[in-house]
Amino acid sequence: MVFWAQGRQSEPDRATGGAEDSRTTADFSGLWGGGLSVLTVLLVVLPAWLIGGVGPNAQRGFFWIAMLAMFGCWCFSLTRSVSIRQLPVTLGIFVLAIVLVFLQTVPLNAGLHRTISPSTFGWWEQLSTSSAAGAGQIDSTSYSISLYPESTRRELYMLALAAAAFLLGAIVGADRIPMAIIGVAAAINGAALAFFGLVQQLTYDGRLFWSIPLSQGGAPFASYVNRNNAAGMLNMCLACAIAWMVWGLVHETHGLSHHRIPRRSPASDPLASSSWLAVARQRLLDLLAPLGNLNFSTTAGLIAAGCITAGVFSSLSRGGMVALIGASAVTLVAVALAGRWRHSWLGPVLLPVALGALLIDHAGRSDTVIDRAATLLDKQARDADGRWWLWSEAWDATSHLMPAGSGLGTFRYAFRLYQQQPSASWFYHAENIYVQTLVEAGAPGIALLVAGLVLVATACWRLLTTQDPWSYALGIAGVFALASQAIHGLFDFGLYLPANMLLLATICGAVCGRAAKMEGHLNSFDSPSMRRPTWWIGLPRLRPLAASACTAALFLLMLGSAHVHREAAAQAALDASAELDLQQPQPLQRLDQAIAELTRVARGHSREVDVRRRLAQLWTTRMRVALVDSMKQESETPVSDQPYWAATEPNRLYGRIQQWTARQMDSPLATFRSSAAVLENLPQAIMHLRSARSQSPLVPEVHLMLAELTVLLLKDFDNSQDLQRVRITARSQPGTLTRCGWLELQAGRIDRACATWKQSLTLAPEQFDEILQVARGSMDLAYWIDSLVPDSASWILDVAVRRFNEPVDQPIRRSLLNHAERLLHAIGPYDGPSNYYLGRIAMLRKDGNRAVTHLTRAVMLQPEETAWRYQLSIALHHAGRTREAQQHARVCLEFEPENPRYQALLRELIRDRTASKRRT
């Protein structure tokens, strides 16, 4: 309570009018202000403990809290509108962003769409053209700019939630007492998250909260699955803790009575003529003097800041560390430029750093933190991280999507259309908010983002130059939070999580709202000398403006709440249907129940494509169950269901249909397609798949299922177009590409099958065993080797040694070695690796002299490669040059004395050389 009492007793801001400011403080000290403050605290504290607020059930609660808060602000604006009618200009950025994202979801006619966004129009046309339609005709007359409109609509509502948090901060957080409540709550929450993260690291058992398994992996910290997101949250909490600490420091020491702190001249400085020892002693006393006046606010802020600092570094997030250091530097420079820096504050400011270091050391994490931070300077570690090539290829995608973007929330799908470097990973985010904004929202989106940053920075500067300690502390919080997230956004996607987004929006809203209120008070003075231009800080002072903004926000929040409610219902239905093992026969009653539940929740949410795809799988399973029952009735001798069930696999049915079609066996084709099991179920599955494709053409599994199932139903259906879409949209999905190649092979298109499998093997070489099992009985592998295997000499050699050692496999082995040699010759001048691989090829061909020549060159170029020297020793031994082989084997053991292979080789060489001497 000391903190709140001191807040009420603080000296009124002379520049903003003490009477007006005291009146607004009184407005928010009653029931309205207390209730709105509590709702705001819930909105910025609660999501962090719900895994960042990523689940639809949690987000439904956030929307309800925001709606209650907006309703309270709306009521307040009607009763006491004088105090909140000066809203910040930055609110207009949110309005423009919402309009932009809304326009991305609006269907456009073909001509306008082609003009505004030719790239997305081209993708819709290429990936959504009906196979039965003519060239250039698409399934619908109009499509949206977004390549996944429902996902973009979801992001629209999340953007509305951020705008509501900003508006709430501007209205509630712009006053002193609510601002203090929100800031202190965020600081305490950050300290609690940091402490929990440290405890979790010391007792981690592979599960979040010691109870939630991480099914998709992750590097968790505190309540976050991703430590980078946790570090971003902690940096914003640290901004609030620093503001808490600075306010107490300013309030207890000199205050801010002077606009700028004058420097002492040498003539007026009593220490100028003293000895260096006396000067140093006096400077040290000046440095430590504020520590003797620590009050509750400063001490509590110091402790919270120290805990949060320890948490950021203990999270092992390199982006978080860089953001903390960079934000600290930016804040110090901004304070110095504003003339608010005092050397006597250096001691208290450094205390959180010392406290954080002590906590890290006490937890035994200091060595781990140092090793993790050292990787920032390690080029090999940075390259292995994968972000560099991801940013490079995402940047290349922006040149195609720049005019209007691919739609907010579509990066995970759109990026795969432009991905060039092989990678089996599916990147949900660009790990850089600026690049992702360019991909998803184009030039208008990045322009709005930069404009928002500039306007918030301007408001922060306005608060830093004021004489009010409260506003000054809030300005520091705004600078640190904005700088940390602007820097961290270069390496992470934390602001896409509701928890991080809501806290930053609230802080920025409080900063901009406080600056707008101050500027509004200045312009209310009669003296022209006191008026200042406010067009970049405050909106026009229109009485219904606040009520209108609250009404619009409330309307969008209601739509968003309904949307996430449908999404939560869809997620629950998907989870329930996941309990059905569709690889085994299921009772029709359970299948019908799951189909009915998913059909009920099928429309109007961002999981609609997943729901439609699951419905297609359920209808296909239902068809299989009906076919099994039909075959059992026709069978004269009863057998188990398993052979019948295996025979009804869609892939086997597809292959059988292709064989009947190739042999022109019309009778079994007509019988199968006219059966009740097919007619009752298969059209339903295809209908849901086409509906999913109309929602978004970017999901390769939808195209794959359409290519597989439509052939079963329609006569003379050509699925090559759908399979081509699979290759386009599944660049980073080796399993999907392998299935695609299988369908091409069964359709008799061997060249396309090999090209597809080559694309799959480039991503995941381990798929070769599955491909080999399918291809061996259907094609001449020796003939198709060049078209099938990836262009990697090392991989080809490994396969040749492991898989093709039998005499019957010698033609395939020769083809593999010839292909590898052609690849090496095409590379150009032989370096160390090229000579090594050529030497290995010669060894496999039993060409000893050539093997020794190439391996010797390779070892001369890279003598530290002991594996190459080991192969050279073997080649020399086979060529009868045992003495030289023994020398190279000894060098290998010098490098790796514990290697058992090198030890065994040297023993064998010594034994053979000894036996040779005895014979002579």
C-alpha cells in the first residue's frame, strides 16, 4: 500500500495541468476503474500461464475478458467521456491493419484479383482448377487474396483482440493508479515465470508443468513450449520491472524538476583540483548514495528485475539475450538524449544485473548460459540453426507476394510454394516478424508495422521529456519493451502468441494513451505559447470517438469469440475422432457418430480444412467396412476380416482400378463403381475434399486423396493434375511425395514416379527402403537409376554398399556407381571430397591403382580427414603396399587412439607384414 499512497501524493505535473490529472486519477479510483484494472491485469497475466494462450479454449476466455473490459470502457465513455476523449493516433494503425486483413478475405472478381495480386491469383488458378474444367477455368467465379481465407479471418480476430488490448491500455493504463497496478502485476508475473522456469530446468522430466507431454518436441521454459517465446515475454515483464524501479528511484532522489540536467563546468566542480584518489572516492560515494534511500518500490522493482534478468539468460534463448542487451542500450541512449540520465542512478540500475548473475550461478546454470551465448559467435552453430537459408528463401518469396501478400496466417502453407532448399521440416513461421509480414501482408502490411513502431516510439519520447515521474517511468517501460520486441522480432515469432501480443499491446496503449492525454491537456490551455501540434500523438477531440472505438472493438470481439468457439468445438471433435484407429475396421455406429459430430462443426473456422479432410477419411473407412461386409457375404468359406480389410486399402483399390482400366476390363470396373458401398460413401468423401480445396488449395494431403479416390469413382478420370499439385505443395513432405510417386507408378507414369521419388529422397534418404520395396517388382531399377536417386555421391555410395551386394544386384550397383561418377565429373575441378568419392568408386569396382591415386590426392588436400586416410590404408593394403598402408593407419590412430576400427586395421597390417617377411 505504500506504493499506492506515494502515487497519490506525487507532485502534479506542471506541464499537463495538476487539476485535470488529479480528476482523471479520481475517475479510475472507484468501482469502474478498479474493475477495468482487474480485467486488464487478467488479460496480460493469465495467458502466459496457459502455454502462451495458443489453445482455442484459452483464447475464448481472453475474448470474453476483453469484451467485458470493452463494455466497461464503453459505459465509462458515455458517463465520463471528458477524461478519455483524447485517444492516440496509433489506434488508427490498428484500424487500417484490420481493414487490410479484412480485404484479404473478400472474394474478388478475376480481373481485379489479377491486377491487385497476380501471384495469389495464379496460385488459385493453378491449384484449384477442376480437372473436369477447361484450361484457365477455376471452380468458382471469385477468390480472395488470401490463400487460406479462414486462417486469415482467424488472424483478423486476433488482431482485433490486440487492438482491444491497446485501446484498453490507452483508456485505463494512461492514468496513474491503474497504470501502476498493471505494471506491477506484469513485473511480478515475469518474476514468477522466471523462478518457475529455473525450477523447471532443475527438475525437468520431459513434460511441461511435469504433466503435459511435448508430442511435437520443443525447448520449453517456464509455461512456454518455446524458450524464445518465453524470453520475449520476460523482456516485456522486465520493462515493467525497470519502470517500477525507476519510478521509486526518481521519486526518492531528485525528481525531475529540471528539464535537463546541467553538467558541471571545471571551474565550478570542487573535485576538479582534488587528487585522483579523492575524485574516485567521491564518485563512488555518489554512485552508492541512492542505495541508502531505497524505498519499497525501488527494492521490489530491483528484485523483480533481477529475477527476470536471470530468467531471460537461463532460458538459453540467444534472441532473448540479444534483445535484452540491445534494449538496454537503446533505453540508456534514449534517456541520455532526453537529458534524464543521472550518474548516481548507475548503482541501482546495475543491481538487477548482479542479482540475476547470482541467481544463475546459484542455480548452477552459469556454464550452460555462457556456452549457449558463445554460439552466437560460432559460424557453424549459426549455419546449423537453419534460420539463414529460411530468411533467404522467405525473402525471395516476398518479391512474388509483395503487392498484397498471401494472407495473414498463411506463411506455413505459402512458404512451401517457394521453398528451394531441401528440408523435411515444416516451418510454421519465418522466425522473423518483418519477413513474415512481407510474405503475408505485403508492402501495405510492412508499412503499417513500421508506422506503428514510429508512432509508439514518438509517444515514448514525449513521456521521456516530461517532468512527471510517473510518465517518465512509463516512457522507459515503453522504450525497453518496444526495443526488445523490435530486436527479438528479427529472430523469433513470439508476438504471434496471444500472451506476448496482449502484453505488448497493453504497454504500447498505455504509453500512447498517456502521451495523448498529456498533449490534450496542453492544447486545452488558452495561451498560444503552450499549444503544441498533436496530430502524430492524439486523435481529434471528438466526444463520441471513444464510445465509437469501444463499440467497434466490442463488435469484432464478439465475432472473434464466436469464431474461436467454433474452432474449439472443431478441435474437440477432431480429438474425439482421433481415438478411432482408421487402420483397423471400426463399428459403423462409431463412424457415423464421429461423422455427425464433425459435420456439425465443419464450417466457419480455421480448422475447416482439417475437419473436411478427416471427414473424407471417415467416409472412406466407412466404405471399406461396407466392402468388407459385402465380400464376406459373397464368400463361400468364412475367413477373418483382415485379408478383406487389407484388400480394401485405397491404394490397393487404386492399383486394381488402374490395372482394370489398362486392360479394358469394363465389367469389374462397372460392378465396383455401382456397388452400394461405393455409391453411398465415396461421393461424400470426394465432396468434403473438394470443399477443403475450395477453402485453401495449399494442403497437399487434400490433393493426394482426391487423386487417389476420384479414380475409384469416375470413369476415365485423369489424376495427373492433382498429383502435380501434390508435388508443388508438398516440397518439404517426403512421406506425401513417396505416396504421390506410388500413385504415378500405378498409373503407368514411371518417369513422373521417379522424379517424385527423387524429390522425396532428397528430403529424407531413409525413404529409400520403402520406395525400393515398391519399385523393384514394377520397373527396371538399373534403367531408371539416373531419374530416381538424388544427386548426392555420398548417398549413392552408401546405398550401393548397404543395399546392393548380392550378385543379382550387380546391374543396379553398376548403374549407381556410374551415376555417382557422372555427378562428380559434372561438378568440375576435383577437390578433396571429389577425389575421395572417386577413390571409393574405384575400390568398389576393384580398380586398386585408381583408388590409391584418388584417395592419395584426397588425403594430401585434407590430411586431417582420418576417415579418408583409413580408406587409403585399406586401398594400399589391397594393392600390396602394406608398409605404406601401415604408416597411414598409424597416423589415423594418432588422431583417434581409441577408434576400434583403426586399431583392428593396424593389427591386421602388422600381422600380414610379419607373415610376409617370414615367407621371404
